[in-house]
Amino acid sequence: MARPPILSLSGVSLTFGGDPLFADISVSIEQTERLCLVGRNGSGKSTLLKIAAGIVQHDKGERFVQPGGKIAYLPQDPDLSGYETVLDYAAADVDEDEIYKAQIALDGLRLDGSVTAESASGGEKRRAALARMMASEPDLMLLDEPTNHLDVTAIEWLENELLESRTGYVVISHDRAFLNRVTKGTLWLDRGVMRRNPEGFGGFEAWQEKTFEEEDAQQHKLGRQIKREEHWIIHGVSGRRKRNVRRVAELADLREAKRTHIKRAGAAAMALESGKSSGKLVIEAKEIAKAFGERTLLADFSTKIMRGDRVAFVGPNGVGKTTLLKMLMNNLEPDTGSIRHGANIEVAILDQTREVPEHLSLWEAMTEDKLLGVKGSNDQILVRGRPKHVVGYLKEFLFDERQARGPVSALSGGERARLLLAKIMARESNLLVLDEPTNDLDLETLDLLQELLADYDGTLLLVSHDRDFIDRIATSTIAMEGDGRAIEYAGGWSDYRALRGEAAEQKEVRKTTETKGNPPPAAPVEKPKSGGAKMSFKQTHRLEKLPAEIAMLEAEITKLEELLADPELFAKDNTKFVKASKALSARQEILAKSEEEWLELEALREEMGA
């Protein structure tokens, strides 16, 4: 007998204002399905996911969750109030003896659990919410943009976790590489209608194109049918009144079908024009370095960026990509070294904070210019040197007049991204700086942005964790690998990984050759002496943290041992006994590794005289 779906929506409708966001949506999700939910910004994807999670109440229809089924939802803006630390929040849905699951998830997402909830950044809060979901092991996960604010290492960790998990999920994401790898079915929300395809995201574009072709053919056929019926009404023989009345009624139905057909929204009419040409040399950096306290972000880095280059900056969160970008733009002084700009540089910048005052209308946000003291009351703005009515320009970015007069606070994440792109694209530039531009953009807008950047005559500096986007855009990649190292590679993300893999392989071959007795290097490297080389900041920080972690593990092991010492526990609560036994084993394993790590670091500290 087939099991019922873990979650189903039947005939669900929701209306915001006058027009329905969607109507009569029906979908069933099995417990092990791996689905992506796609659709344009503003189509209602996030709202539908919230209805599925039981967070937003629909107007009509039914929501069914299998009795005992646990549905977990990943919010875009998690609330950590009421929790002392990130770990407290991440472990909120697990038993005390399973806190290690939350710690493992936080480690995979490269997030320190001791960070206070109050001081956590937006990105850290998102990662904490993701760790909380993974640790709770629900029956179905509803993931809204899970890769936002994750670096590539964390994204790859998440991909592997999802692939190894037996839990089903529905995911909204703009990250093509992520969707291609983790999905095996597609839900497409288009103009209020839900369509379903058994293929993963890799087959979406071909399916979408075929669907649109069939729709266009059907509309063409309907138009021709209406013309034939209208001709018959005017010129036909009126011999049988009943038949005539029926055909007039049928014509009215055909006209109504034509009238109520919701046309596809066109792509945003985005345009990007470079201003006057810059000099051949755009930016030259010579042996620049930057450190904050004992932490070295960059050491002796040099590069030349020429006109027309498209340079991507990659690396883990916090490694210093944005800091390097600020130094290259002369917004931050390097500790040592020099930076020189070429002639005639005109810069347009999209930073990752994307701060637009919530109380402003889109109209005011577009026309406000703090540098010029303009407060946003103008009807026109200069678009690449030509005056244009603000509403007309916003319509090119798929905003209607009602939205233009409404507040920024009413916009979705993707709509905010489009608004900010509209602001920077109104300017002429020959150097474009984009810090995480792909966050929250729908796939169609992302495609258009890629085309515009490919045709852009100027120079592009790009910070992104979107591997597919980097592959399509970048001509070179600067990889920041920690401990002050920044290395430039030719090509995009895939080229960087391939070249980095070759370098690592060659290093391993050299290491193997040396161990087989081949001649050693001419000048043997001496071990560092006291007062010489020092431990890295990361090693020092880890050594300081380990004693507290070891003490916490020892305390938790003691509690678990006391719990398992109860001779009646197995008979009274077998499930609790099994869980506690597994937790004890896991903690003992983690403790052994932590103690070994501490011994290695302590020996290194003594050796270096740190």
C-alpha cells in the first residue's frame, strides 16, 4: 500500500490586494523527493513555500501534512532573539544529548558556535538557521535561497549533505551549479499556475522553451478560430436560430479565453553602457599587504588589471575579498606596497550590503542623490546622460507604477536586487565593481545580466560564490586562500579548480619522490628557532579555543555516562538509551580528535617558541 505524501496542497489560492498571486495550486510532495521551485521574482515562490510550511495562511484550499510528519523551513531573515549564542539557536530543536549534531552542521558551514546571537551578521544568522534545520533531521526541508551568504566550501558541504540525506526537500535558489547537482524534479510557478517536470533543474530550460512554444501555438490557433467565428457571425447564413445562438455563445467564450490569458512578462529591459574609454592600464598593485592585528589578510600581492579584463575574486567568507577590492579601489590603504589607477576611470559599484532606506518609495530611491543633495522628488533621472521619466525607467526593470510609488520595504529580495541594478545601470562607467550581484536574482534576470556583462566594453571586478556565473563571465580569477595568500589564475572557476588541482598534484608528486630516497634539495630548510617564524593567527586562535571545547566535551561525556549508568534505562526508555549511547560514542570520538589536535598545535607552539 502506497504511503500518503508527506505534504500536499490542494486548490490553494492567495490574493494580495486586488489580483490573486496564484489560484488553485495543487502539489504533492513525497518524503524522499528532491525538488527545485523555480519562477520569476514576484511570482510567489517564497510565499508558496511559507504556505507549505504553515507560516502564511492561504485564502482557499487545503494543506495536508502526514500525521507525525515534521516540516522544517529555512527563513531568509531568521530571528535569533532569545538565544545567547549561535550554537544555542542551532541546537534549539534537538535533545540535549544531540547538541553535537548542531555543532557538526556549524563546523560544515564554517560558523563559530560561540558567536553571540546579538552580534551575528545577516549571513551568520542564515548559516545558523541552516545548521538548525540540518541538525533537527526533519522529514521534509523547505529551503529558501540556502546558498546566499555561503562561500563555495560551505555550498559544496551543503550539496554533499543533501545528497547523502534521506530527507526530501524543496529548494528555491539562483545557483545553477547547486540546483543541477542536488535536484531530481522541478516545480515551476508561472503566472499563478504550477507545472511539474520529473527531471531536475538540468532539464528546466529545454522544458521551459518547449512549454512556451506550445503556448504560443495554442494562442495562435485560438486567434484564428476567433477570426473564423467572427466572419461566420457577420456573413454566415442565419437559417437555424438555436445553432446561431450557440455559436455566438461559443465565440464569447473564445474571446474570454483570449482576454484572460496572462501574457508572459518580458525580460527586464536592462542596458549597460560604458562611458568614455579608460586608459589601457586600469589598476596596478605592487606588493601590497594588509593585516588587522596579528591576522594577515594579504601579503606581497601584485597584479595588473587592464582595460576589458573581467576579474573574479573567490575564497572563503572572511578571507578578505571585499578588503582587497576596497584597497584596489583606493577606499582602503594597504599597510605596505602601492596601488596606481590608470587615466579616465569612471566607476559604478554594487556592494553586498545593498542598503536602501526602507521608508523610501522606489521613485524616491531612484532619484535621491546624497552627493548632490537631491532628496528624491524629481520626475526625471539621467540614464547614461539622457533624461528619462523615473516610472518609465523603472518599467524597464519590470516595476509597475503602483510599485514605483510604494515603499522599498514591500519588495522581495530579488526585486531589491533589480532596483539596485537599475540605479547603477543609469550611470555611465568604464569600471564596474559587483560584490555578490547574483544574490536573490531570478534566473531570467541573471541570464540577462550575464549577457550585458559579456558585451560590456569596460572592465569588471566581481566577487561571487556562484560558480556557474564566474565560469560564464570571468577572464581571470584571483583566489584568496587564507594566511595572506592570493594567487591569480587564468579563466573562471572551473579553470581555477583544474589549475589548482594540478598544482596540488605536482606538490604531492614532489613529496612522494623525496620520501623514496631521491636527492634532497641543495639547501636543506632549517626548522624555525625561537624568535623566528610564528604560528599563524588561525593556529593560535584554534589552540586558545581547544581547551574550552575539550572541557565541554568531557562534561557532556560525564553526563551521558551518568545517564547510561542507570540499570533500568534500557527497559524504561529503549529509544533514549540508544540515542544516548550513540551520542556518547560520537563525543568520545570528537574528544579524541580534539585532544590529538591540541597536542599537535602545542608541540608546534613549543617548536616555534610562540
